[in-house]
Amino acid sequence: MERVPILKIGDILLVSIQVDMSDQTALQLQEDLAERIVATGSHGVIIDITALDIVDSFVGRMLSTIASISKVLDAETVVVGMRPAVAITLVELGLSLNGIRTALNVERGMELIAAARSDEFEEDDQLDDAADAETTASP
Amino acid sequence: MTAGVDLGHPQAQAIQSDEDVVRVRQLVRTVAVAAKLSLVDQTKLVTAASELARNTLVYGGGGTVEVTTVDNGRRRGVRILFADSGPGIVDLDLALTDGYTTGGGLGLGLSGARRLVDEFEIDTGAGKGTRVTVTKWAR
């Protein structure tokens, strides 16, 4: 069975799928990614599907599952590089790719992850500020 | 019976494993390119073939596929026959409903594949196996 390599670039894991995956290879990737997210403490996963001719319901479900697993492990997933013909086919097939963020290419995917992280930090800051305010208000 | 004359010999492929489903996709892609289907139509046909080949493997317990180039006098097309001698489908209407599954999938395989092709025929019943024939015509 072939295995899809997972690369670590800074805080992000990059998966570029270059082979026509068998269902077993897709399931293996799902497990490998979950392990690597925890092992590296990465906060973002980019899945590049530029080389994929098709995304059928099995691979579509794998992408959704990876996004859900990453979320639970505190990482954002962005799927990048979907071909136009693949997008048209996916919609007609009836697959909505729920919960999956997409971007046109790897660069935009990285921007999206960076933006999502900084939003979170801002929210944290606001919470901290609110907590500080309460502390100072009480005598 | 669907209109159209077979051109040349059908190309056959056994479906007994995960890797065979990948081979079916590659075979259908090759024939669809030779029949001059557009890129979007190739993508739709290969996606439909992937869903149906997986069904043959998972629900039919394995089977065979035959891919043929056809010509109806006006247009060329690709016809694919999936055959298995598995348990067959008892309630076909239900099996063709979006979201219905007995196998833990998304329930889009059969219904989605039907939307992606121009002609879809299915011959099945309890205990008599399943034969699915799909055709996609070049535009």
C-alpha cells in the first residue's frame, strides 16, 4: 500500500496528495495525520489536492473527517488546489464537504490558517481584558 | 435497451480489491480520453465509475467491470458495465435515495453516480446479483 507523505513547515503540516489513493491509503492518511498533529503540536493542516483527477464520496468523507479530527486536536484544516472539473463533479455528486475550509492554493491556505489563529488570539486577549477589568473593578 | 453500437472489444477488469478500484478509475479515464469526452465529462464518468466499482467490491463481494466505446451514429460515448453475483438489492428505490446506506458510507454512491452519467440502468433483485450499466456521451 502506498503512503501519502506529511511535511512539517513551521507550524503547519502540508499534505500534497500525488497518487490515485486506494481507500486503504486514504484511511491510513487520516490516522497518520492525527498522530502527526499531536506529535508536532501543529495548529494548521493544508491538504493540497491539485494533482487529484477526481474526489469521490470516499475521499470527500475522508477530507471532512480529517477536518473534524484536526478541529478536536486544535488545528485548522484547509483544502487547497481543487480543480474546476472536480468542484463541478462534487456538487453534482451531492457532496457538500461540510466543515471544510478551502483556498485556491497553498499560499492562500497558509494565510487563512494564520488569520484563523490570530482571530483566536484576539478573542483570548479580549477575554483576558474582560477578566482584568473585573478584577480592577472589584475593590 | 440503450441505443448505440459497440466499437471494438470491451476492456475488462476484475474488481476484487481496493487497488482494483484504482485500476477501474484509470481504465475508465483512458477510454474516456480516447472517446474525446470533455474534461468535465471525463471527471464525472471516472467519479461515477469509482463509486460503482466500490459498490461492486463492498456490497457485491467483488465482480467485474467492462468498459466499451460506443457510437450512436451522432455521438461517441463510453459505456461501463459493473457486474457482481452478490446478494443483490432488495429495495431499489430506497437504495437510490440520497443518504441511504447499509454500509456506513455517505449513501451517495448509487444516487450520485446516476446524476453524473447520461444513461443509467440497473438490473438487480434479492439473490440475483447486481448489474449496473452507465453511459456518458461526448457533447
